[in-house]
Amino acid sequence: MRILYHYNEFFRGLLFQYKGLYDYALKDAFLCLYRQELEQKYRNYVIVVAPSSKEDNQKRGFSPIETIAQTFSHQVFTGLYKTQKYKQSDLSYQERQQVHQKINIRDGEMLRGKKVLILDDVVTSGSTLLTCLNLVLKYAPQKVEFLVLSTKQDEEGLKFV
């Protein structure tokens, strides 16, 4: 797992302006320091984007994580989706542990035998990433890696078993 930034007030504000105020132009700001490296390293990967709310995407006119993924790859998989609307930041810790009941996958066969990079914006509890991983693994990818823009946790707090 690679985490690019520590979650702080600056990052929180930038992410809010991008997602909450629909500032599409900020899509390039998140990976500007890493774009060339990511293009090279993940050239042969399918980028699987963590799902966001269909309703929110329609309102803002774009899918935030998908748009960021497209800044460094043309192989973006959008088959993960939320089965019910929820906002991760509004959930209690116990509710976050139930995220696996709120995300599903379609067209997963496209991942079979492929190298996969799961991309998400912020990891808090790790429940969304773990759910995404479990759904992707059902389709026997060759390899799976994670790229997260930011986290509030230290690395010790993010252990997957």
C-alpha cells in the first residue's frame, strides 16, 4: 500500500473544494508530484477506483476518484459500486465495519489475470479498501496493490489480515 499524503487541514480543504464544491480543475493537483512515476509504474495495471455515490457524482458532474485515476491511466475499472447511499465520514466505527454490505462489483471478469491497483482518496478504518480487495480477489487477479491519496492513520494502524 502506498499513501501519498498525511491527512491535515490543507488536504481536507483541498479535497472538500474538489469533491464538495465540484472544483473539477483540482483533479490534477493530487498527483502532480507523482504523475510520471505512477504512469510508468502502473502502465500495465487496471486501476480499480473505490466507489462513490452515483447521486453525488451526477450532482457534481464527475466521479472524483475515477477522474484522478484518468490523470495517469487509460485502464480504469469502474465496476465497484455502492448498493446504498452512505458517506464514510458520517458512519460510526461499528457502521464502517459493515461497509462490505454496501459495496458490490459488476463486470469483475475484466480483472481476471490482470495486475490491479485499487485507488481511494482517504483511508480511515480500512473497511472500504478491504471490501474492495475482497471483491476484486474473487476474480483471481495476477497482483493487487493499493494507492491512497491520504490517511489520518499511521502505517501501524493500517494492517490487513
